[in-house]
Amino acid sequence: MDYDLIVNILYATVRTGTPLILVALGELVCEKSGVLNLGQEGMMLMGAVIGFIAALETGNLWLGVTFAMAAGLMMSLLFGFIALNLSANQVATGLALTIFGTGLSAFVGSDYVGTPLVGIEPWHIPLLSDIPFVGRILFSHDPLVYLSFGLFVGVYLFLNRSHAGLALKAVGESPQSAKATGLPVFKIRYLAVMFGGAMAGLAGAYLSLAYTPLWAENMTAGRGWIALALVVFASWKAERVLLGAYLFGAFSIMHLVAQGLGFSVSPNLLAIMPYLATIVVLVMLSSDKARVKLYAPVSLGKPFHPAD
Amino acid sequence: MIFKLERRVDDSRWMAYLSPILAGTLTLITGSILFWALGKDPLQTLYTFFIAPVSDLYGWTELGVKAAPIMLCALGLAVCYRGKVWNIGAEGQLLFGALVGGGVALQFLESDSAFALPLVLVAGALAGMAWAAIPALLKTHFNTNEILTTIMLNYIALNLLLFSVHGPLKDPGGFNFPESALFTEAVTLPLLLEDSRMHIGILFALFALVAVWVLLSKTFVGFQIKVLGLDTRAAHFAGFKERRLVWLALLLSGALAGLAGVCEVTGPIGQLVPQVSPGYGYAAIIVAFLGRLHPVGILLSSMLMALIYIGGELVQIELNLPLALTGLFQGMLLFFLLACDVLIAYRIRLSPRFSALRKPSSAALVNGADANLSTHSQ
């Protein structure tokens, strides 16, 4: 492999890792509050389609991004109403959200399949992008990638350095105790779910406005589910989410690597890689029951009724 | 708030049966509003969607053709969900069954052996079973969440199918289309009715329905699965072997989904194509819940789901509405169902004063009510 190829592979890794980072950071915050939302895929799809339509109709890509986040947020409110207000089973509700989002996004976007759109252009950061090697890999992307860097730092500081983050984690560990200390459990969980929704919408917008500027049914291709696995992989720690997302990003661009090494492998077989990697990683990390118990928020997935 | 949810002392049996009907009605109402918003006559659209497809005998046979694979998948899922094994992988098990069964069927292109078809069907069912054995092994021995593994295996099975029809199993004389050769008569499911597509796969589905009913209602294993689902601790105290039950539920579910897949390719499709299933495995999740995880309920709800598939195609052809309506209706149905299911364990109180009067009695029963909540929410 030559130098250019390595740079290109790493560059593509950052690009493919970005939607995973966005959606996984949202889910991380959500799960830290004790809520398991399996609807990431549905929220992402809605974000992707609404973002695309809004950008196309208004001619403003950033308005598209805003609409995408709003769409993800609305979807998460639906989840919040059923899973939090009505204390329904979170697994079933999340699953329903994904099925609903898949159907709704296909319906809303049916007139837009194959419509071309000029996506968000890369923005080379002056000076930084001139650094050899690193400049190309990290500082020659579109602004949403930089936003993902910023959001990572924000979520990391929020969870590990802020009072509000502590409150969120307290709610996730024991909503009963958190409530006894006067924390608004219900409100905190709602906000966490909404943050997750907006992030999933943003991840969707990244796919339909920057990564591949078009709309296609099911274009998220399981990234929402991979992000869920990523949070387990990361042992519910933000810095490991970042690491994991790029690792999975690398698995998703195996075709580039194979090309570079001169192999010709079926693209369908290579497409299996990220899913296979997800299973392998999950097996390695969940085998130790004690470890999962140690890191997972204690009340994860358990309903907490506002009246309790 | 004007409305207040109050826990029932006991789960309402009535609501458990009423909730799917309520959810269906709400879906229809929302659908009508949607049609109206799209500039279509709601009544005419509803007629085209839900009545026109079954207004003649052929329509009913088509309903059976679509309902059979959904029912097979949903029956297996019901066994899993009863035991709280979250198998989301019926789609992948179906696809893998179709792929392996279809691969075996392609070995009989120049044979008219009477054993060919049974062999193909068994291969498909075993393949589905094997695909479900992966999450079973990972769950029982590596403590891996079956939701995520089964989902990932869906994507893997789909890509394996795509790889096969683009590569090793592609018809050499097929003008480079990603399709296998057409299966011969010997490996095609016999039809039940002339001039229709209704094949004997429907009999398999009905047989599976009886078998799952017997398993869940009449056998000790079925009882163990249900106890495991309702209260894992109780199942442990009773000495039930959790691992064995998880394996059993997943293998059965995989075999049924695999059978559904191989019946699709040896029945209505007749060859291996990239699009074996329009999401039957995912629709089966909705069907299982809508049918209350009970075989009879699944029979009815799989017919409704088949109708949604056929109706969706018909409104696309006749009224020029997007085919994606099918997926939208499926999603709405499941959401309304979840919302209505809340009424099984809770009742709605209108006046806060009235509920305040009732409070002492419900507070005294808080422990009992807690148990009810947990059964409802799992």
C-alpha cells in the first residue's frame, strides 16, 4: 500500500465513522439516563429524509440539517410519550419506532428517490489542513464532521465534568434515589431521549446531505443498530464511543482496503464486515457478565412511572 | 392533566383482546385522514385498500399466499417472545432458509425424483434453524444480547443472498440478471387450487399453528417457556433449564422462518432472486404482538398483515399512491397497539377528584399492582 492510499483509507474512516459517532453519542446520553431507545434506526431515517427534502425545497443545506434534527426530535417525543408517559416496554416501543420510522420515511421520501442534490462541501480548515498526513485525515472534511468532534467533546465534558451530567447518571443508576434527592427524574429522562432523537436526526442528515447526498429507502443500512452495539462496546464511556465508531468506520470501507491490496472480493461479501464485526465485538465484550453489570446503567430499560 | 393513568388491581383480560381491535380502528382513522390529506377520497381508498383485494376468490387465495410466510414467522416469534427471547431475526432466518433451500433446489435441475422437494424443504428449515442457532449459542454461552445479534444476522443473510444471486448461483443462461435458474417442476410446491398461486405452504402454516398451540397450551415445555418469560427468577427457582428453553425457542422459530423462506422460493417466486421477502420477518414481529402471542390471534393478524401488503400494492396500481404506505400502516398499527396496551394494566381516570377518592384502595394494593405492571411491561 502506498502513502496516498493509507491517507485515503483513514480519511474515509473518519467519514464513515461520523454518523456512527453522532447517533451513538445520542444513544449514550439516553442510556445513561436509564432509557433504552432501540428506535435509532427509525429516527435516523426520518432525519435523513426530512433533512434531504428540506434542503432540496429550500435550497439551504443548513436548514435541512436543522429540519433533520427536528424530525429526529419529534420521533423521540413519540417514543418518550409511549415509553415514559405510558411506561410501556422500552424494547417493544423502540422496535416500533424503528419499524414506524422505516415506513414513514419511505412514504415521505417516495417522490424524492434518485433526486440529485449538491451536498455539503468539504471545508478545509486554513493552516490545520496543510499539516501533512493529519491535515488531510482530520481537517479536510465537511463541517458536520467538525461538529461531530465538537459534540464528542461536549458530551464527554457533560458526562464527566458537569453537575448536570452527574444528575443524569444518578437518574440512570437509581431513579428512586435520584427522585428522593429531589431530581426531576421524568424531565431528565425526557431531555435525554430528546437529545438522542436530535443526534440521530443529525446523523441521518449527515448521510443524506453530506456522505451520499441523495435519499434512498433504508439508506441508514443498520447504522442505528450498530450504534446501539457501539454503546455496549464502549462500556458506556464517551471516549470509547469515538474509538469504536472509527473502528467500525474502518470495517465499513473494507472495499477500499481490498482494492488497495489488489484483491477482488464481491462487494456483497465485504458489506457483511461491519455487521460481522459488531457480532464479534459484542461477543467479546458481553462474555464477562460482571463487566457488563459493572458498566451498564443499573436501571437501563426499566420503566419509571412519574407517579412512583 | 385532565387524564390520569391509574393502575388496575388486575390486568384487564378484556382490554388484552380489545386493544388490537382498537389499534386497528385507530390505524384506519389515521389512514383515512392521511388519504384525505393526499387528496384522495378516504372511503374509496379504504375500499381499494381493505375490501377490493378480497372481493373475489382469487383475492382470498392471494391473501393466503402472503399470510402463510408471515404466519410461519410470527408463530415462531410468539414462542420466543413468550419466553422473553427477543428474536428480531425472522427476516434473516427466512432469507437464509430460502438461500440454502434454493441452493439445494438448483441441484435438482435435471431430476424428477419424488424426494427432491421434501429434501429442499427440510434443507430450508434446517438452514433457518442453523441461522437461529447462532444467536442461541451467543446468548446462552457468551451472554450476548440477542436483539443485536439477530438484527446483524438479518443484514448478513441478506448480503449472502445478494452475493449468491450475483455470483455462484447466478443463472448462466440468464443474460447476467442477478437471478438463479428457474426451479423445475420436481422442486416446486404443488398448488392447492388451479388458476391461483395458493400452494401447500399454507397447509404447513396451519399445521405449525396447531403445533405451536399444543406446545404453548398443552405441554410442560411450553409452560416452562411462559414461566421464564413472566418471571425469570421463578423459573430458576423451579429448576427450569433456561439455556435449553432459549435454544428450543430460537431453533423452533428459526426452523419455521426458514420453512417460510424456502416455501417462498419454491412456491410463488420459483427461483432465487435478490428480493425474496418484502420484510415478512419484520412484519411478523408486529403480527406476533397484534395476535397477543397466541396462535389463533396470529392467524387473524397475519391475514390482516397480508391484506395490508396486497392493499398497498392495489392502491399503488389503482390510485397511484406510494407503495411505502404498507410500511407506514405496519408501523402505525404497532404504535397504536403499544399505546392501547397500556390500558391492559392501567385505566384512564378523567377527573382528578375522582381518582383522589380511589387512591387509598389502590395504594393499599401497591405491591400486587407492581407485579401486574411488570407482567404487562415485559
